[in-house]
Amino acid sequence: MNQEDPRIKVVARNRKAFHDYHILQKFEAGLVLEGPEVKSLRAGHVSLKESYAAVRGEEIFLINCHITPYEKTTVRPPDPHRDRKLLLNRRELKKIIIRVEERGMALVPLSIYFKDQWAKVEIALAKGKRQYDKRADKERQAAKRDIEREFKERQR
């Protein structure tokens, strides 16, 4: 996903994914939604906190993604935690299924956004981090912050 693209409006990010996983490869997938869900998504009423993607047969689903029901709907709102199908190119789908089943990798949603008028989700093939990996990342970030702070002070 290109951050500078003016056609993209990010609705939600999964910051915890970068803390808990090594991100190996990213994919852009379409998201199958019902009418009121699109309205809620545009309003930013979505949470990716505990969500993940899973392979079921020859398809991939986004599981446990909470989209708050749209309050002004006249029809019965869908279940906020229902499983939502992801739309991918057949080649990408096969590649993901093989890597998840054979190598035991996880499928993690990174963000949900609108590209033009279409709802998209950025998913990633990821490998879980160990506790020592997380500690090392925190130390690296702290060192980087200290260096940047020192550099700013010296420029004054």
C-alpha cells in the first residue's frame, strides 16, 4: 500500500501486528461487506485488534474483525464479528495457501482502507516473534530515538 497515494483513505491499522510478528510479504485484498458495514467502515468504526485471516478450503476469510453496526440503518444489521471473505487474485491465493499450510506462517491483517470507492484490507504473511525478538526491537527503537534526539540537540 502506497502511503502517499491520494486515492487511499486508511480507516484502521493493526499496530500490534508489527510488534508480535515478523512481516514477510504483504498483499492487498478486497473485502466482501454488506451495505451498513460499508457505512460504518467509512465512519471509522472498525477494530483489527484481535483479528486474523484464515484459509478455509480454497478461500481466505478475515476472522474476528469488529465492525460496529451502523446506527441509522433500517435493515437488520449484520453480526459485528462475522467472518468476511477476502477477494484475491487466484495466483496470489494459491501462493498464500501453500505458504500458510506448508510453512506454518500466520496471515495477519495490517490495515483496512478505501482505495477509490473500494474497501481493501492489507494482509501479510508473518512469522511470530519470540520474546527476545520483541525486547531487541524495543532496545533498537530506544537507541534510534536517543540518536535522533542527540542529533537534534547538536544542530541547535
